[in-house]
Amino acid sequence: MTHRFDPTSLREYDIRGIVGEALGPDDARAIGRGFATLLRRSGGRRVAVGWDGRVSSEMLRDALIAGLTASGCDVVRTGMGPTPMLYYAEATLEVDGGIQITGSHNPGNYNGFKMVFNHLPFFGDDIQTLGRLAAEGDWEDGDGSETVTDADIEDLYVGRLFAGYAGGTFRIGWDAGNGAAGPVIEKLVKLLPGEHHTLFTDVDGNFPNHHPDPTEEKNLADLKALVAEKQLDFGLAFDGDGDRVGAIDGQGRVIWGDQLLSILAVPVLRKAPGSTIIADVKASQMLYDRIAELGGEPLMWKTGHSLIKTKMKETHAPLAGEMSGHIFFAQDYYGFDDAQYAAVQLINAVHVIGKSMTEIRSEMPEFINTPEMRFQVDESRKFAVVEEVLARLEAEGADVNRTDGARVNTADGWWLLRASNTQDVLVARAEAKSHEGLARLMAMIDAQLAASGLERGETVGH
């Protein structure tokens, strides 16, 4: 038996595609067989499996489990829930790996798989290896003794989120966006002191109210209305699988991923002075300055949750985050990205700082920046364009950081151009101290694109 995957589904950090086009039960079964084969060959044999609330998740779960058991692994089903609940299961149960079936923040017709192998991220070449094993039919076979059991970990996970809470009393709005985190959030707010109002905590894979991606401001409209109507202190929002968090202050202003990190850094650095805190190349200069001001070591790193988790282990960083709202905690936690845990820690940080969320947001230095701009470019050209840009900039003697693409510092501020690891797009962002400065930075981006035969054009979605 061999199997061929749709090549577009095997991505850098996970496996993802449109169900019925790029992804189906045969793919799920082959993923199970390949993952179990690699685990068996490394001496492991128990896998935790979780799933989100998408319409196709249970079908893919059953096929995945059939593949895992066919290649000799025992399976522990951890239930429907957010991706971090599966990560928590993998960290605390006696298992050797974990797989979450989730389409993350993609539209409802997508689904996919996020994996943990021997307590480490499973990405990049690992995912390509699954493709090779399937194409060759190079799979281990089970002996028929494999077991499938259920572990009810939702209450344990909620208890862990709340453990050690000392964050004071607030009035907060919570928007789960009909994603997989809803039931966990309903249980969590019952434990937290204060007054809590929840939106869309019923799980519905059709996402009838709004798309579950808190990094797009239009998806926060319902939360803003709730915070305004009830005059709440702030609001929290979650993506479809609960590994990315968004927030607004009491006036409805968005607190972006890098701004959240600047708040979360305060209690972390009080406990561990001088620690390294990691952010991705898309983060504001404000964040790096703030970490240094708090006595921490700011480290700019590549975008991508698996890359950041790996760098955290290497540098013993207690905290890391991305503009996209993935926030990773290793201080008193397991080092993975968990939006529910981030929410609890954010409440704690506001309490520690001793000001309202609105005051904290108002005191942040005002830079003028663009949202993330994404534009289509042929897959075969996207990395080449970035290399061409880097070569030209370095020939001109520009101040360039090439950690992940080109991040260029000028007197006006900075601009970034990088290739997405997961889509056929280039990503750009710019930040300046003035509107005039921002216009100059955008002109530099446009000039570099033009020199490589491209134009910025329409921004495309995630």
C-alpha cells in the first residue's frame, strides 16, 4: 500500500488543506501510519489524539486513529477541545506523541493536523518525511494488540490554567468565536473572580457569527460592542483552535500581539530578571525597547510557532510571542503556545502592573504602522525575490537584519519583507514615527518589489 498526498497540504508547521480537495480520510490514515512508524522506530508507541469542532474533524479523527493502530501504536483520545489542551495532554499523560486535528483559523472547509513527537515540535523535514514514507509504503505493521482509550482531561486542563492564579478582580468579555476553546472558557470563567461575559462559546464548525481569527480587527466587532455596552475593563478573543489570543482595552482599542507581549513581560521579568524574551521579526521596535527597559534580553527571531518553540528551548527563554497572537510560556508552564493560559496570565499582568488595561494601552509609545500586508507571488519566486532584495540592500550599505527575510532600519523606522513558509505570498510590514516617514518606507518597499518585477497589488487573506 502506498499513498500520495496533495503536495500543497504538507506545509512547514502542519498539514492543512480543503477537505474533499486536498485532504480526506485516506490522507488522515496515511498520516497515522507514517507518524506511528516514526514513533515506533524511535522506541515510542502511545499517541494522544485531540480534535477541534469542525464538521470534518471526527471523520478525520477516526481515519487517523485507524492508521495509528494499523502501524502499531496505542491511542489515547483526549476529546474535542483547543490545540493547547492536546499539547497539555501530551506533556502530562504517559504518551510519546500527540496529534491535534484542526484547521486552526482557516475557513470552515479546511482542516489539518498539528503534531508533537517525543515532546518536541514536529515540522519542516519531519512533515516531508511522512510524505516519503507514504509514497514508498514504508510503514510498520501492528500486531492487533493495539488499544484505543479515552482520557477526559478537560477539567484537569482548566484546573491547570487556573493553578496559582493571583490576578485580582476584573470585568472581562470573552469571545470564543464558536471555536474549540468555548467549553474550556465557560469552565474557566466560573473559577476566575470578577464579572465575566462570554460570546459564542457553543462550538460550531460553520462559524456562524464571525471568522475565528482575532488578528483581523473586523472579527472583534462583537467583542467591542459587548465591552462598550457593559463598560467592561477589557475583552479577550480566541482563534478557532485556541492557540492564538487577541485583546481589546476598555475603549475597544486593539492590543496587538507585540503589545500583549510587552504587558506579559512585566511579571515574567520580575520573577526571572535578565531573561531572554523572544519575538518574531514582525514585532514593533516598541516591544524590543520595552523588554530591554524592563531588564530583559530581547531576541528577534523567525516567524513560525515551531521555530520559536525550538529557539526558546535553546535560550531558556521564559516567554516568547508572535504578532499573530501565538504566545509561548515556559515560566511555570510547558513552553507551548496557549491562548487560554495567555488570557489568565494577561489578567495577572494587569493586576501586577496596577493600572487599568486602558491606561496601560494609552501609555504605549505611538508608532504608525501598517497591518501585515500579504501579496501573491509564484511559489517558485517567493524566496528568490527576498534574496534579490537582500543583495541589493547590502550592496547599498543599508542597515539590514536578515533573521527572517529583510528587516531594514532607517531614520524613519523599519520595514520588513519576508516569504511566507505556508503560502505562496510575500509578507510586508512597516513602522514609522510619522505618516510622512511611513510613506517613505512604503516607497522603499515598492521600489524593491519593482526592481524584482513585482508590485504590491492587493493584499490577500491568510
